[in-house]
Amino acid sequence: MRTQLTRPGVWRDKLAFTWDYRTFNFRDAIKRAATDLFQATGAKVAGLLNPAPALQRPYPDIAFVQFTLDFNTKLVNAYAVINAVYTKEGWKIWTMHTVAENLLDFPEVPPADGHMTGPSSWEVQRAAADDAVQPQVVIVGGGQK
């Protein structure tokens, strides 16, 4: 099935290439941005991610293949969700959404236990604070209506 593209292409980048939230519309703007940014960032595709590419038919008059790519730039690991349509000229990217996942030189360190707000988890900090309290007076109620 060939689809007639009535809407311009859209590329939405979230930090992966532009270090900002940027949207590029229309073929010429997307081509200029891709030419500059792909080379400047050293982007290299690592492969396809799950789920596998699949044909989507949200409406009777449109069909597209959706797939997700994993890629790296010089600074980040990122992914792209791409919707491609088959036109009279062949396959065309209709929408592309690129997102930075993590910094390559500064990997996220998982917390040792639970939600971290310091060298120990919040739960451990709260228990230590509760154990340290020695009140002289306990007021029950406090005047709420």
C-alpha cells in the first residue's frame, strides 16, 4: 500500500543531538539539521531495539512501519523511534523522535538501597532520626477541627 504524504516530515530531538528540545519540520530543514548534526556528533547506529518493526494502521487511509533504533553519539547513548511510509518515491521517514538515554562518560550509579538522598537511603536516615528523638512532652491532637 502506497501512502500519499499530506503532512510534512517531523524530527523531534530531545537532547540526543541538539542538547535541547528541538523540532525540525519539512524536508529541507530536516535535511540541513541532519547533515550538520549527524556528522558533528559522530552518530553511529548500534542496531534495532524491541519491539520488532511493525506495520501500524491507525486509520484506514494511513499505514506506516514503526521501528526503534539504538545509537551512540560521541557523548550519549540514545534511541530513535521512526515511522516510515511507503510513497510513490519509495520509503520515506515521516516522523522521527530522538532521545538521549544516558551520558557515555558519566554512567548513572544505581542506589545501594532504595531512594538515595545521601550515603544511605531515606528509609535508613528516617529510622535513625526517629531513634534519636527523645521528646520530653508529646502533644496529641494539636487543635485540629
